[in-house]
Amino acid sequence: MIARQGGIKLNPELFKQLPINHVSNYRAVGGGDINEAYELDDQDGARYFLLIQPNHSKDFFQHEVTGLQLISQTVLTPKVLDWGTFGSDAYLLLNYINHQPAGDQYEMGKQLATLHKRRSPNKQYGFNEDFTMGTYTANNSWRPDWESFFVDQRLEDLKRLIRDRGLWTPEMEVLYARAIKVFKRLMNAYHPIPSLLHGDLWSGNFMFNPDGHPVFIDPAVFYGDREFDLGITHVFGGFNADFYKGYNDEYPLEKGSDNRIPFYQLYYLMFHLSQFGAGYQGSVLQMLTLCAEK
């Protein structure tokens, strides 16, 4: 007998496919914007976290698996236990992390800095895999310079998606053109080392275990400017002064970072505008204005 909560129902045949010693209980939990998520218990009391993406093959989770396995060599992450296809759906099974809302942010900053000390294997920017978030596919084709990678393979692709949704205005275009000129000027004096990035480090993508140690989840890894990750941390908050102190104590930022980081905030706001609609137009316009005036 398998107990379930909240009215949800999973096919018990899936449980037979998982490396779990008899699922005794499961419940729906929060798992982000695009996946179904469940907490599972086995008969021995162990807990697991199961993500399901309807109507996709296992390839849907390829980059998350790659990212978790890669960054777990440096920072704490959930462990990938299994992933595959069941029927028409993709699934990913992780160990369950007992977590709490607060913990050691200073340590989290130091751990992110340590991750950023890992270098690209070919000294270029990009990754061996692309990844998809919603309708946006990040083009990770390798490039030898960061400026062209970030403008052509991040901002330009997002601008096309936003325009296709009818949300890119003439005012945005004028400011965008000015902002790109500023970014290129800033890059003349700054040549970032291609660092291993989490790639999607907002406050929903970390947690703290019962000992208060940070655990990083849902990476979208590639090799790029380490300030990219830090820019994302500034968009929705959740990172306190201890976090940034820990980061700088471990790996101090270079001169001029305050001028460059807003461009990475712009990226993240453009991504949200492309995926979630007009509610982000004002924020994108505001950030475009800030970047254009640097």
C-alpha cells in the first residue's frame, strides 16, 4: 500500500523503475516553474526528491544532471540518483535535502568564489551542451572572447524572443544600442577568465542543510565571466552582506565590477520578460537606462 497526499497520483509502475527500496509514501512539493515535483519516502525512512517533466525525453534533464555532477566536485549539491524516461515523461531522482530557511551566507559566498576558480578546459567561453529554460535555449557554442559570447549568445537571443512576443519597444531598442556600446567599451579594459558558473543563481536555487551549510541546486552551468553569477544574485535579493564579504575574501572582484554587473542583471531581467511577459517591461527598461548611462 502506497500512501499519497494532496490528491496527486503517480503511476506505481514508475516506482518499480527507480533505485528505491519500495516507495511507501509520496507527496507533491514545490519544484520550480516548469517541473512537477514530489517527495518520496521508502520503507526504511529514506527520503527522495523526484522531478517529472511531462511529454519530454530524458534529454530534458541532461544539462541539470551534467551541472550537478560538475559543481558537486566543489560545492554541496543534491546527489543525482537516477534519471530517465517513463512513458512519455522525463524524470530526475535526487536525494532529499533536509533544509532550513537560513544559514551561513559567508560560507556560501566563499564556496561560490571557490567554484569560480575552476577554469574552462579550453580557455574559451561556453560549454559542451546548450540548455533550455522555458522557450529560451542558451547557445553555449565556444567563443574565444566574452564580449561577443555575452552579446550574441545571450542578449541578442533574448531580444529576439522578446520582440517575437511583441514586448520590445522602440525606446528599448534605442537604449539597448547605447548599452551595447557601453558594454563593449567596458570590456576593452576587462578580460575575464572563463570561470565555471552556476548560471542561474537566484535565491530559489540555494538552500541550507540542518547544519547551516549552503547547498546549491538547479544549475545551468557554462564557463563565463564570474560577475555574471553575481549579477543574477542582485536581481531578486536573498543574498546578504555576509555572502558578498565571503566571496570577496576568497576571490576579490576586479576594479570596475560595479559598472559591469548591471549588464548581467539586464540579462536576467530580459530572460524573465521573454518568459513571463509584460510585468517585467518596466524593470528591463529601467536596467537598460542604467546600463546605457554607464
